[in-house]
Amino acid sequence: MSGLLLVVLFVLLGIAAWIGRESAIQFALSRLHHDAEAILGGMDMTQREVVRSLPPIYTQPLSGHYYLVRFDDGARLPSRSLWDQDLAIPEQQPKTATYWLARGPRKQQLLIWQNSYEKDGRRFSIAIAEDVAPLLSAIQRFLWIGVIASLAAVLLMLLVQRLAIRRAFARLDAIRDDVRAVRKGLRSELEEDVPAEVLPMVVEFNQLLHAWGKHQERSRNALGNLAHALKGPLSMISRHGEKNGDPRLQDQARRMRQLIEQELKRARITGRAMVGKHFRPGEDLSDLMDTVTALHHAKPLRITRVVDAPDTLPFDQNDMLELLGNLLDNAAKWARREIRLRLSTNGELLLVLEDDGPGIEPGLREDLLARGKRLDENQPGHGLGLAIANDIARLYSGQIRLEQSADLGGLRVVVTLPLTPIH
């Protein structure tokens, strides 16, 4: 926009400069024409002299005002102001009045006007000149003043326009801050005290957030309802298998019940997550550890944690609660008494979880991360926990490694996730 204004400005200044220059030249030509008429009136063709007095400037040497009368026989009558100089004019007599710019004495810039005349039966031409350099210099100075003043006016106009736009859109900054707060999980919706022009967009965005939250809530409720609804039929299947002496039917019913219990645990673990909220290590880990301890209350578990990270991390709260919940639930299932958790950030998120359980043989660790793999069919669980955690880690371009804990002797799970800062 500013570039277009500058182009238009320079075009207008160019037109103004051309008009000013032509106007000045036409004004000077009118004077030269009048002086030529005075010379014609005072010309004595017998003596070939100007006998009528002319302005004194035509007698001052190199004054910048000159004339030259050239007769058809080649004789010339110059003004005294030409001194020993001459005017460069065509040899041929002009048929009509003409003018041009030429260099004169002392590098003067002369405007020369010439026309042919006839008096007392004799033909001659009068060329009259004036130094227009001061006039053109004044026009050039005027042009530069116009350029500077116009540039200053454009800059002032752009500044005023910028201030006006910023003032007009200042209330939109609050919307941007609200959107940023929603993205960070600090708010659940946008304030609707906004300009009328953007209110429909804000209302639609809030409705989208509400629909998203209700959808997640319905999904968790549906999962819980389905799990509870299946408990009755599974009990009947188990009793039928026990009555008919079918161990395979009993085993399948037991595995289905374990799957349902596991899904109910996941729902309880991630039930506190908010729509769009980011992971808060200190607060979320405390709640998660309380939930896992309550789920495994039959064991005398002691879960310790060390957190060296900012208050908020750029990961979805629901994803992180599911990842950590599955890892903690798996550790609590196999640990005897102690679980240690350490979370830190240094360009990436590093999570280390250790327990004092039996651990895992090195050759079986990769299989444990595959969906549906289990190491002990008699132990509760269906083997999806670590696979789900591994899927979430890959979603964030991270990875999970399974090792042996040097301090506790059990499994050591190391999770690394690239850390993207929150803007």
C-alpha cells in the first residue's frame, strides 16, 4: 500500500514539475515576443539599426538578455549585451515562430525565440534570448520541496493510519490472548465481549469447543456404561462354563472381564483431562499417582517422584495422562513395594519410571511394546497398556525404551519426547 502511494506521489510530482516548467517557459516566451515586437517597431531599415530605446538590460554585457537581427543578405545586428559572443541560430530563415533551449555565454541556459519579419520591402529575422537558468533552478527547488513535503505527508498519513488501525483492532488483542489461553489449557472458552464484527466467529468457536468437550465426555461415559453393561453377561458366561466344565469358556470370560477392568481404569485415569489443556507435570502427576495408588490399594506401594520441568509443557493433557497412566498402572501391577518416577526437560522431555518387580528378559522387551503381547496370562491385564503408551510416544515423534533398573532390579522405562515450546 505504501509503495503504491509513493508511485502515485512521484507520478503527480512529475506531472506538476512538467506543468511548472512549461508554464515558466511560456511566460518567458511571452516576454521575448513583446521585446521582439519592440525591436521590430524601433528598427530603421535604412540604417539597419534599432533607433528606439530598449530596456537597459540589452546593453549590459553578458546580462543574459540578448537579441540578434539577421538580414536576408547575411548582415547581422547583435545586441550590445552579446559583447563578442554570438547566438547559435539556424542559417535558414524560419517560416514560423519557433523556440528552443541552448547553451549561451558563461554556460547560461538560454531560451531562444526566433521569427521572420518583413519591413519596408526587406526580409529579416529576429532571434531574442533570455537566460532561464534561475527560473528553472527555482522550479527545481520547488520540486524538491514538494518531494520532501509530500514524503513527509505520506509518512505522516501512514503513521496516522497505522495508529487508527491499531486502535480499531486493539480489542481483537483480547481475542488473540483468549485463543492462546485456550490453546494452553488456561481457559475453556473465549470471552464474548468483543466487537460485533467478530462476535459470530467467537460464538461459533465457543460452540465448537463445547461440542468437542461434550463429545469426549460422551465417549468416556459410553465406555464406562458399556463396560458395566458387559459385566452381567460375562458373569453368566463364566457360570455357564463352570457349570458345564468348560475351562476355555471360563478363561475367555475372565480375559474379557480383565479387559473391561483395564478400560475402566483408563477412563478413571484420564477423566480429569480438559479439552485443549496442556500437561502440567506437578499437578497432573500428583493426581495420577493418587489414582493409581487407589486402584492398587491391595499392595503397600510407595511411589516417589522427582520433577524438574516448567509448570506447563506443550503436550495434550489427555494424551500425557493416558501415556503416564498406562506406564504407572503397569509398574504398579508388577512392583512389589516401590516405584520411582523422574521427569525432566532439557530440549526434550525425559521420563524415567522404575519398579522393584521381576523385570523383563532382554529378548522379550521389544515384544512387550507390540499391541496385544503379554508375558504372563495369569496376571491381570491384556497387554495393551505399554503398546498404547508406545503409540502415544510415536504420535509426538518420541520413543520408549525398556531396560533393567540398576537400583531397584525391576523394569526401567525411558520415554523421550521432543519438546516444542509454547508461544
